[in-house]
Amino acid sequence: MMPFQNTLEFSKQLDQSDALNYLRNQFYIPQHKGVDCVYFTGNSLGLQPKNTAATIQQELNDWATYGVEGHFLAKNPWVSYHEQFALPSSKIVGALPHEVVMMNQLTVNVHLLLVSFYRPTKTKYKILCEAKAFPSDQYALQSQVQFHGYNIKDSIIEIAPRSGEYGIHHEDILAAIENHKDELALVFIGGVNYFTGQVFDMKSITQKAHQYNIPVGFDLAHAAGNINLELHNWQVDFAAWCSYKYLNSGPGSVAGAYVHQKHHTSKLPIFSGWWGHDKTNRFKMDQEFVPIQTVEKWQLSNAPILSMAAYKASVELFDTVGMAALLAKSKILTAYLEFIIHDINKSKNTELEIITPIENRGCQISIIAKNQNKQLFNKLINHGVITDWREPNVIRCAPVPMYNSYEDVYRFGTLLNGGFKP
């Protein structure tokens, strides 16, 4: 590829040569004064695929037509509706189909999996996680520790960036596992840190912890659909993720869970519900719980069909395009954003610092706007650029390969460089 240029013409040239540029037309783009917004918050809520209404309407029609019999007579029978997502979802996270299930919401799934994998003892009861994890993860870990009768401050070990830095050194994580190997009951880390966008080396973290028989889980909320994942090959024990960020399934939609197949027939404790019961005799309503011998044993309730229908519209796009093609575009699109930011700094109009590690990132770039406050974010919003502001002065932006363009990146840079109209 030719060297990047910070020009409108060059950005349009990149879009014209992009084999995936047709995907943008598969989504609704928010409008600002009759023009497409620059939407860089797919790391918070993905845009709506245009086919979403049709997939939901199909289930509404079948509900109207069949009532309860839609569980068996609907075009996509509801009793087995979730099963259609096993294969395409497994491709997104690098797992086997029977290791992945869509169910509940993210933090619910985290708690259900912690029931099985956080098994503290008198000597091994501590949890290792990254500092400044997403608050919901912190709350979940704290409440699990307290539930088992332990003190939060003594039981949760947080790995923080070194003084004056934003990213966490990988060797510091490995060293912490080594130093606390006799105390750790669990390692649980976000695959991608929500604040900095740093991607953690999940493979080697898992390998290190497994040297000492410590189970490992990941929150993949900012990873699923964003980075390359090989959960099965990495031998990750469990993981959970939402589907409303990069997976575009709508606000608060259904979440995903993964458990490595080596645990499917184990004696790990679980919280049971009837949708995790053996399918062949589920409707006999027996009192004794007989678990399904796959990840589906962790299910509690029947599928939320309408939110799953929204997920269906998006996951079909992922399955058609494939993660490899999306990741290839993401690498170039994010590199172009990085180039634009560095070019802006040369102009001296604005001073920006990228705090996302170049070598360990997905499509999110977090920027410190030095000597700026939230007025900069508000100006961007008022000019049709939707990003995410985190106090005190960080702008998180994610050019998503599924629907963002190179021209989006150029327009964003122009405004950051002082191109605001009165």
C-alpha cells in the first residue's frame, strides 16, 4: 500500500479500493444535518443492521400466527432458536460450536461462570485481575469474594500500569501469577481493556496460570468481533461477552458464554435451570436435573427470542464476511487513524497522545486531548462526530471495519485539527 496521506481525496481512494465498503450500506448511519455522522462508538453500541427489523418482525409474525405453538411451528422454532448461533458465534471467538452459547446478559453470565470456576479454599482464594477493569467486572468479583466470606482488599489482586504509564506490561501480569501462584484461585481479565483499548496476551496468560492449575476466564465485551480470538486453542477455561458492541445486536441484547469442552462433563458446581436440562426429556418436567453435556448446561431460562432475532441479523453478516477479512480492514483503518492523529500533532493546533499500545490493539484508539476538557467532545458531537468521553480528558474512538469508512477517519481528523465551524 502507498504511504498514507491526510487528504480527502486519499481517504476516498482508500474507500473505493476497499473490498468491504459495501457493508456500510447494510447499516443505518445516524444523521447530522442530513449528512452521515462519523460514528466511532461501536465499542459502546454497534449500529443497527438494516435487516434487523425484518428478523424481529418474522418472530412477531409467528407469535401472532401461532401463539405458544411458535416454539415448534415458527419458521425458526423458538425451542431451538439459540442453537443456530453456535457455529457462527464460535467462529467469532475461536471456539468449537458446542463450547459457545448465547444466553442472558454479560454480567449475569460472568456470575454464573464464577459459580463454577471461582472455588476458593483457605489457602487459595485470591483473584487476579487488571486494575481499572470495567466497573461491572469489579463489582462482580467483589461480590463473589464477599459471598464466599473473604475480604475484598485481601482477596483481589489488581495489576496496574507502571507509574506514569497507561498500558499494563505483559510481563507484570505473568510475574504476578508467579508471585501469587500459591494464593490464586482464579485469573479473570478483560481481553481488551475498555479504557485504553489494550489487548492482553490471553494465550500466554492462560498458559502461565495453568502451570499452577489456576483457572482462567476473560471478559470479551470489547474483544468479540474486534480482535482475533482462539479460545479453544488457547485452552481458556471460560469467557463471557455482550453482543451489543462490535456484534451490533442492539442495546442490552443477548450475551455469549464460552466454556472449554474439557469442563463439560466435569463435576464443577453450576446454578441450574430447566434450559440446561437434557433436551431429550426436558418437557417431562422431572424433578432431578440432568445437565446437557455441552456449554448449554449453564443455561437457565428459555431464549429471549426478540433480542436473539436482532443478533441474528448481525451474526449473519459476520458469517458471510468472516473475521479474517474484517480484521484485515480493521488493521489498515486503525493505522490510518493513528497516522491522522500524528499528522495533527505536527500542525501544533492540537496536542493529542495515543495511550493505546500500537502493537496490542484492536480497532479502538484512546486519545488524551491535552489541555482540553469536555468542550472538545461536545464540539465533536455538535459537528456530527460521535465518540466516547472518559474523564478527565480521554476520547475513545473505534473505527469499526463493518461500517466505518476511511473518509470518516479523515473527517474526524479535520475537526480535531481545529476545523470546527462557528
